[in-house]
Amino acid sequence: MDFFDVISSRRAVNHFDSHRDVPDALLRQVVEMAASTPSSFNLQPWSLMVLREKEEKLRLQKEAMGQAKVSEAPVTLIVLADTRGWADECPFVERNFSEMMKAGAMKESQRGWFSKARTNLYGTSDASQVAFATKNTGFFAMALMLSARSVGLHTHPMDGFSMEGVKKAFHIPDHYWIPLLLSVGYFNDEKELAEPKWRKTYDDIVVRF
Ligand SMILES: Cc1cc2nc3c(=O)[nH]c(=O)nc-3n(C[C@H](O)[C@H](O)[C@H](O)COP(=O)(O)O)c2cc1C
């Protein structure tokens, strides 16, 4: 599939073939393709919970307005955005710094500067921490949807769920935000795909103030 086919055939499909599984290796390929997503300082503040078991998906569905696709799809992902993914205590921050040192992009003497820069940019308020986590994770989620489509899978993003309910039901620590749930699988060919939705044009999108 070329890129135009990938982007134009991605739809939020409502019906998944619950008899057709997504093999682990294929899911791994999709996630690793999406991992090339850019992020602030390359901090990559995203994580995924992968739900395959019926019981787990039904538990999630209960917190997601009963949306049937959550349990119909062979895989539903809880997409997590780490609001502390910029902070010194986050293990990936240390990993990030040592990788940058290895690559010659940072020196040990810049550790303090780097910590201050992250704190000033992302850590000054709850809103800035949520913005940091969700904007980066949103890009990752989009890459997941396109990567999935490029290997023949369909997806459905959802924000129709109770974040507090999902966190409680799956013991998710407080510092995570959940920008979306993402069902992944094959479209159920016995159902009809809804007509493509309207989109804003270039002229609608471009503004000046
Ligand atoms: C962040 C996000 C949250 C969404 N939440 C839901 C949802 O909870 N339930 C649902 O049926 N569709 C949901 N959608 C799907 C949108 O309605 C759909 O993407 C939009 O209408 C455009 O249709 P298309 O993706 O098929 O082009 C969501 C989409 C996004 C990006």
C-alpha cells in the first residue's frame, strides 16, 4: 500500500471480525513502526496496555459507554500518556540522557541544564504536564493507526470512556493520562463500512489572526 492508500483507507471502523486474530508478531511490528514517532526531546512519554482476554476487554467496555467494538476487536489498547515523562524520576529520561551522551549530542556537564529545560517547558503546571504527555502521545496514536492500516489492519480510536473508571479498573498509576482507547483488528466484511466523513479543506484549515 502506498502512503495515499494507507491514509485514505484508514477509517474508524465500528465492526471487527472477532474470529480473526491479530498475531503478536504483527502487533509488535505495528507498535515498532509507530515508535519512530517524533517527540519533545525524544522523551517518548507513551505506553500501551494490550488487552486480548475477553474478561479484560469486557471490563474495559463497561467503562467505555458499553461500546461493543472494545470487546469485539481481537485487541484493544489502552493508550497511556505519562504526565511525568519529562521529570528526573522517569527512568526513560535517564535512558534518553545516556543515549544522547553516547551519540555525542549531550555532555555530562549539561545534565543540570537539561533537567531545568524540561522542568521549565513541561513541569510548571498541571496543564503543561498534561499537554506534554497528550500531544506527544497523540502523534504516537496517529502513527499506530497508520502503521496498522499499512499492514492491512483497521482501528478505532475512542475517547468515550471514563478515565477515572479505566484507571481504577486496571490499576493505572495516577501520573498517567489516557488520551484514547484504540481497538485493532480486521473489519467484519459482513457489515457495511459507513460512508467517508466530511473533512475541512485547505481554505478552512488555514487561518490568520
Ligand atoms: C480521539 C478520538 C476519539 C474518538 N472517540 C470515539 C468514540 O468514543 N466512539 C466512536 O464511536 N468514535 C470515536 N471516534 C471516531 C470518530 O468519530 C471518527 O474518527 C470521525 O468521525 C471520522 O471518521 P473516520 O475516522 O472513519 O474518518 C474518535 C476519534 C478520535 C480521533
